[in-house]
Amino acid sequence: MNRYPLWKYAILVVALVIGVLYTLPNFFGEDPAVQVSAARGAVRVDAALEARVTNALTQAGIQPLGIERDASSVKARFPNTDVQLKAKDAILKALVPDPNDAAYTVALNLLSRTPAWMGVVNARPMYLGLDLRGGVHFMLQVDMQSALTKKAESYSGDLRTILRDKNIRHAGINRNGQAIEIAFRDPAALQAARGVLADQFPDLQVADRVDGDTTMLVATLKPEAARKVQDQALKQNMVTLHNRINELGVAEPVIQQQGVDRIIVQLPGVQDTARAKEILGRTATLEMRLVDESSEGRAAEAGAGPVPFGSERFLQRDGRPVIVKKQVVLTGDNLTDAQPGFDQQTQQPKVDLTVDAKGGRIMRDVSRENLKKRMAIVLFEKGKGQVLTAPVIQSELSNRFQISGSMTTIEANDLALLLRAGSLAAPMEIIEEMTIGPSLGAENIAKGFHSVAWGFAAICVFMIVYYNLFGVFSSIALGVNLLLLVAILSMLQATLTLPGMAAMALALGMAIDSNVLINERVREELRAGASPQAAIHAGYDRAWATILDSNVTTLIAGVALLAFGSGPVRGFAVVHCIGILTSMFSAVFFSRGLVNLWYGRQKKLKAVSIGTVWRPGADGAITKAE
């Protein structure tokens, strides 16, 4: 009656092993580390940088615990903070000889001591949120009106080009705020322009306005198109912010949308607010310029002469110099898209560029006059320019053209990313700023841990005193619930915050409620005269419906918080919902496995240790059951 088949015990063992495996990384602690990342988008993080870091530490007589490299940074571990600070100075001296022209950002960080074999199965500790680790919090307001105005300006240039190409005469095109006004004196031209707008500009809505003998077509963005522009601007800003924040060495930055025009940025572990604001507000501009192909320019490029008047000297990503004319052909404002791909004829990696109508007209004229000459794409960050690439103009270009040549697939992807996310799609303003010190974060961790630990201990003491051996089973199941909850959060690489710890403490109280229902149901069966084995069986079976109903209704409330809440509310809701699911497994499935293992094989079971069972007598008096 009360026996589990072997496969059910196998499930329990597997769940325990997985729970222990993914919970353990949270107890290994962290090593002080120095993180080196690219300070400019065009700088690479590769094996050569790792070798330079290793050489710098060797020359300084510093032995790191280990050096590791990923796609965005090189990290070196050290035994204590004193060695960490010395290592930072040594690496700064070797990699950043000129602070005003830094190619790399060297930042202090903390890395988990989790063994490498655990990393193979992705067993890593949870990240700590801003309120537990300390750091800075910003709320940024995105200027959506600027994004819409910029889009209207782009449409204005496109309309001029289309109407000129189709030989439709007009009396002028002007942008008035976010509206485009096109003046016509000829009714036939007016109708032709209407057709062009309807066919080629579906995102625009058109209205008429008569001004004397002139009819004005006023084109504005449709509401759904305006929302799309705003969403794209917000997403591009978030991508750009993420690329910039990598420089600060933040293990798990929080960058999330709040509302339709705000972005929340939380940087755990960062205390330098001024540095963070500098990174977030930095502007990156993109320019296309012709390479100086004159004899003086070639001589200067080879280092055999001065830079000619009207030109500048920049370095490519591989360190080679390029002499570029000061006259700007196009800027990043004209670039609308950049996507990596492969040339259909040569199967070589390429980057497809798309510019607006104004940019296409300029590219057509410039490329026609400069065939077989080079054009440099220069990225400016922190006032310093670097040539991303300098391809040869092979044919006349328009608003769509490609960059190809001696580049790898990774380089093509990197170049497309730099071209797309080099600058913000819309201006942003910091409207809220908050700094949390590391000591306050440590205090929050201690208080949160103590609240969970003491709550767990108090529940276990009560259950053992009141339900005896069944209380022990319930307490073990509660511990398994906490183990699985932490394991799942670690598997999801969730960020633990103070509301999340509060949800953990709440989950313990709600989880034990299921065991109380089961234990009381078993007591009721014993009071009714059932045998111990029958009481255990009926207690678990009949309590299950009540447990399921109560947990499902609570889960509905948690899902509502998750769907409609934001920030700390969502953090609470995630832990709350996962805690409900783990409690249903541990309180019912796991605790019954323990009971079955202990009592199930006893054929002549006379009593169970579940505390005092009071049975009503014949005269109505309550007596202790024997």
C-alpha cells in the first residue's frame, strides 16, 4: 500500500543530486580579479591581449591564480585584494601608457571560485543584485521625439529623391516638426504624388491643406509606424548601452525597459558613479572619408613624409596607418542598416550597408568620381578616431552597397555590429541616480540569510515538537524544497535581490503548509479508527486535492505579479512562483517517499509517530488515542 516502485526513488535521488550540484557553486565564494576589456569598439580581445597581460604580470613578479579569456575580456584571478591592486597597476602600465588615449579598460572585479568541471555542466552561482552587492542605479529617459524627428527628416530626403526620379514637379518640400509638407500648384502633379506616397511610403498618412493657389500635402507617421520607430530606438539604445557597459567589468548588468521611453540600468559592484555616467553618456560617431591617394599621402602613410595639408593620420585595427582626407563624405546619421553576409560570387564574408536617400545620392556622385580609390570608414570614440576598414571603390555606388575583401566571418559580424550600434538612436537623459555602498549590500545579505535561516529553524523545531517523526520528515522535505529552489535559480542564472530573499522566506512558510495539511489529514484518519498504513495512504491521497487547489490559486497571483509587475516586484514573483512548484514536489512526492521508506515495509504496523492524536469518546469527551 505505502511503497514506492524503484523508479520513483530513482527520480528522488536524481533530483537530490541535481539540486546539490547546482546549489554548491553558491558556497565557493569569489576571488579578487582584474578584468581587461576593449575601451574602443574597434579594439580586439584575443590571444595576443591575453599574452600581453600574462607578460605584464610576469615582469611585475606577480603570480596569478589563473588567467581566462572570453569574447569580451581577459580576466586574471589573485589570492587577495592587495595583490589585485598591484596587478591592476602593472597591467595599466603595460596596456595603457597614455591615459588620454586608452585602448583598454582595466577594472577590478570578483570571479566565482566554482571549479572548472562544474562550469562544464553550466553549474554557476546566482548573480547578486544591486541591493545585495552594492553599485549604481540609473533611470534614463529616451527622447522619443528626437527619434521621430530624425525619421521624418529621413523620409523628407527620400521623398525629394523619389519625386525627382519620377519627374513630379512640386513647389518645395519642408519638414515642420515631425510632419513633411509638400507644396503643389499643379493638380495633376498633386495626384501623381498621392499615388507615389500610397505605393512607396505605406507608413505615412497624408492630409491636404490649401494655402491660396497652393495645395499642401502634409505627411505624418501613422501611429503604428511611430510606435515601431520608438521601439527600434529603445532597443538600439539598449544594445549600445550593453556594449559600453562591458568596459566597466560588471559581471551581470541589468538593462531593462521600463514603460515606453525609459531604460533602467543597474550596475552591481560599481562604485564610481562619475565613470559610469561617462560611459553611459559617451557619444560615438561614424564618418566615411576618402583616403588621400596623392604621392604626399602615400609617403606619409609609409612614414617617409609629413601628413599633407587637408588630411589626417589614423590607425587601422591592425595598427597600420592610413592618411584620410578631412572632408567628410557621409556620417553615421546617414547609415540606416549594416548586416553581415557572404558574397554570392566569391563566397567571401561581406557587410551590406544601407544609407538614406541623401546618403545614396552623395555616394553615387562620390563613387563615380573616385573609382578604384579607397574610402575609409572612421569610428570616433572619446575624441579619438580609428579606421574600421578602408575598401577600394570598385563601381558606382547607390544607397545600398557592400564592403568585402580580406575579412573573416567574425570580423564581418564585428564590423556590422560596430556600424549599427556605434551611436545612440535617440538622446537620453539621466532622470534618476542612486548609489548603494558595498557595506550596505553585505549587511542586506547577512540580514536576508539570517531571516531565511532562522525562519527555517523555527519551522523545523515546531514541526518536530508537534508532529514528532512526521515533523522530521516534513523538515527534511522543507530543506529539499529550499535546495531545489536555489538550484533552479542558479540554473537559470537568475539575479538574486532582497525581494527575492523575502520570497524565499515566504516560500518556506507556504511550503510547510502542505505538510501540515497532510499530517492533519493522517491524524483525522487515525481518529476515525483507520489502521496506521491506511491512515498514511488516505492522508496523502485526500490532502492532495486541497494542496493542489491552494497552490494553483497562489500561483495565479504570482503569475499576475510576473506579468504586470516590474523591477523588484518581478524579482519577488520569479522566486515566489518557482518556490510554489518546488514545494509541491518536495512536500508531497519527496516527503511521502521518506514515509514510505520508513513505514512502508512494516506489515504489522501498530502506531505512527505523528504526535498526540485526540479521539472523541462516547460521552463526547476528548481523550488521548492509545
